Amino acid sequence: MKLNLYSKIHLGLFPASFIEYHKFVQCLLGHSAIFVFVKSFSISNLYLTARIYQSQDNK
């Protein structure tokens, strides 16, 4: 599964709660309405992560 692979790739970069979140997403993939919500939530998480990386690069 894509999300499982994604979790493994980023295992060292994100806190455990982020990995748990992706496991949670995997459980909900069957429900399209929830999946749409989770998808938009994932995008905002990625944006947040990008912002964090930018601020670390500036130091």
C-alpha cells in the first residue's frame, strides 16, 4: 500500500504520532467520505512539514 510505504520512508523523519496517524488512515481507506477528509488533512500536514523543514534550513 502507498501509505504504508510512505510511512516506512519517513519513519526517521516524523514523530511516532505521525506514523500512527498513517496507520489510522490505512484503516479508514474503505470509507470514501472519511478518505476525502483525511486526504485534505494529509495535504495540510505535508504543508506544515514543509514549513518546518524550511525553518530548519534557515538556521
